Amino acid sequence: MNLKSNLFIPVSLIILFFSSCTPEELNTSGFVIDDLSPEYAVPIVNSDLTLDNIVSNSENGYIRKYNDGFVSLMYRGSMSSQTAEELIKINNQNYIKTITLNSTQANALMNGQQQVIDLQTIQAFDAGSIEIDSIWLKAGTFASQITSTIKTGGSLKVIIADAKKNGNTLIADIPFTYNGSIPVNEAKYLPLVGHHWDMSTGIQGYNEIRINYTLVLNPTTETINAGDEMQISTSFQGINFSRLYGYIGKIDLLDIRDTIDLSIFDNSKTGQFSIDDAIIKIKSGNSFGAEISSGFTKLEGYTKGAGNYNITNPPNPMPFNMPTINNIGIMAYDSAQIDKSNSNVPQVINQKPKQLIYQAFIKLNPNGKTMRNYIADKSKIKLDIEIELPLYGTVKNLVMESESEAELEMPENDDFIENLMIRFIAKNGFPIDLSTQVYLVDSFNVVFDSLFTDLSYKFLESAQVGVDGKVSAPTSKTTDIMLTNERAKRLGRLKNIRIRAEVATLNNGGLYPSVKLYANYVLGIKIGIKTKLNIKLKEL
């Protein structure tokens, strides 16, 4: 969350010159040379900066422009729950059925009579606390295996009566042959993908499946005894669903804490800051067909070392819509907003917190079985917290500081430079005053010089504002900064640049009325350098 308010850009451009300008880059058409004190002047910067340049977008922060050009800073955080398929795991299912021959069946087989044995069973489907009325399968394997001591061949059909794909019932058809030794073993494996399985046909209406068996035994001349048997193992492995109807139980879906960095205040030190309104929008998305309980247990601004600022009246419960059963798995959206009309959000933001901290809880089916649920594999809940800071307000004596590396390699003969003059030509179309200072810091973190000799130097005065609150005319200013040879020599010690800026909105006789910032406001910056060299002709 790195939306940066780069109010130091005009001064930073000076530093860019020192670290990047080399003789090969200079436009030599600007040289004016005499025999003793040659001089050259080179334009370095000619740029028009808008809010797009001064405030940069990042992953979680961006600029919002309205149709009239008015601008807001936006910060966003989000959280998402696990998906339904991550939350709900279907156990592997294993069933064993044994068919034992009686004496009548054994004698019939030895007397040339085929035997057909039909069995219908209802089995419990072990889904733990989940109640499955019906389920659409996207993965899984249906396996049937036989182990028989009956000395004959035949076939077995294992019929999953309520599992269908394209209208066809799921059946494992297993032929087997007796080759002179027992046990007789055979197996069949079938994919479950694409099947719809109704588990509501039993007495309790959920988690019950019908498994039917049709065993055909061929007549034989082998000896068949009463008590000979066939063991049938049936299993369902690796079940994954695409849709599920039933009841998924009470689930604590979310109870997590997160933060949103308000990077506009990252470098602020002192001063007064006021936004007329600040808005927090809570946007929710839900694709669970289930009752939801939700709310905030924490919503506050926070600055390390300065404490917490509680935000009043957060939406409890949070807003959530539910998709209809015909739109299973499709996200349904809702939202709520807190602002100056119903909360203290502006007052908290005006304390310049570095972060917004929020902790939210979301529960599914908090009151138990009040409804039958319907979910898709990708069903989840998402929550977006969006902070909007409309750039309409005041700033008074807001001090901001930033430090960065800026090492400079000076020529060996530092008497070569007699002086440097840096010229700034600025046109300010923003209703903001900017005072600044640039400190030069050595490797011992000691400040050894500053760019401006006046510590309270007002680099740019605010543009004039009309009665409609918009800028009526920009202000312009030309500033020359002279670096003598003595000061230039010290640049060899440079390791870091420390920039200190003081920002204020238009000062109207000690009053700082609220102003608005628009996308078409422009800060024009031109920077040039004029260098006077100290050269003796006999050295050339």
C-alpha cells in the first residue's frame, strides 16, 4: 500500500541533476567562453506536473477522478474466505456386502440352472456434520471388487441407483470366470465426474444412498456347497463436488485482522491536516447459499507511538446478500458506507493515522439449520474495505521529511569549478504553498550543508483561488541558488539527501479555508544550471 504523496518533487529534481548530469549530456550550444572565466548554461528540466505525477498509483492505492476533474485519494484492503471446496472435504466411502449361497441355490447350479440374485440396500453416506441432499461431482472414482469362493463364472452388476450422468444410472458391470482355483477375483473402476447424485431418497432425506446388486451365476459341474460366498467391496474415493445441496453446518468462516497503510502520512512529522470528509466503504461479495452473521470487532486508525483512534458506528452486521438457488455459485454483492454523516471517520483521518486496522468475523449458519444450503465448489465470501479521501480540505504547517541515498563523485581538481548557479522557474497552479529545505548528509549521518540558506524559504506560493473554490490564476517565481567553490568542494562528502518540506493551503490572513484539488491543476518546473569555471589557459 504505497500510494506516495510526492510533495518533494520540485526539490528532488535538483538532486537528480547532481547524481545524473555528466559533461557528455550537456548541450554545448549554451556555452559562453572567454579566456579566463569560461561559463556554460544548460537547461536541465522542463516539466509540467499534475496530480498524476505528484501522487503515484500502487497496488492498493490509486487516484479517482470525477467527471468535473475533482480528485480523491483511494486506499483499499481486502480479505477473502476459503472456498467451499477448501472448507468441505468429502470422506472416502467404503462398503462391503457378502452374498452367501443356500443349499437350494447350490444344488440348482450343479443341476444346470442359472441363478440370479438381486439385492437392494440403503447405505449411510458418511459426511460428518454435513447433510447432503444432492451433489454434483467433478472428480472421484467408483470402485467395485469381488472375492468369490463359488466355483463358477458369471457377472455382477453394482448399481448406484440415484447417481446419474446424462440420464444414465451409474453401474459397474463386472464379468468373472472360474479358472480352476479360488478365490475368484475381479474389479471394475469408473470415474464419477459429471454425475449428479441424489442422497435424499431414504427415510431421513439426506446422506443415504441406494446400492443394488444383481449377481448372475452360471450352472457348473463343479461342486458347489451351501455357504460358498462372494464378498463385494464397493468404494468411492477422491470425491470432489461442483455443486452441493443440503446443510453444511455451523462454520466460523473468517475472524482475521488486517491493515491498510495510509501512505499519504508516511513522511508527515508535525502540522495540521484536515479533510472535510473521509469515507469508508465496505463492499461485500457472497456466493454461499447460507445464513450469514458478520461484524467488526475492531475498526480504528493507528500510528505507532501515538495510539489508536476508534472509528464509531461501523456497520454491524455487515451487509451481505445471498445468491438465489437458481444462481448457485454466483457472487451476490452489497455495500455500506460510513462518513461524516454517521461516524467520526473524518476526525480519525485528520489525526494522520499511518494505518487503518480492521478485524472482521463472518459465520455461516450461526443459528443452525434454519435453511437448506446450496453451494458451488468456488463459493466464497470476499470483503473490500475502501477508504476515500476527497482532496477537499486544509493543510497548515504540515511538515514532511524524506531521506534517500545520493552519493556524488567530484573531480580530483575541485578548484576547477569557481561556482554553480541553479535557476528555478516555477509556475504553481495548485492552491498550496510549499516551503522546503534540502539537507546534505555525510556518511556519519552529519548534516554538513543545506541547499537553501533561509530555513523558512517559501519556494512556491499558492495559486489564487476564486469564489467557486477553484484556482483562478497560477503564480510564478524565479529563484537562483548560488553554490560557491567552497560549498561545491563539500559535495564530495555527500552520502544522503534529507528533504524537509512544509506544506500549507492558501493563507488568507491567517485563515486556511478549505480548497479542492482538480486533475487539471499543473505545477510547471524549469531548472537550469550555470557553471563558472576557473581555468588557466596555459593548463589547456
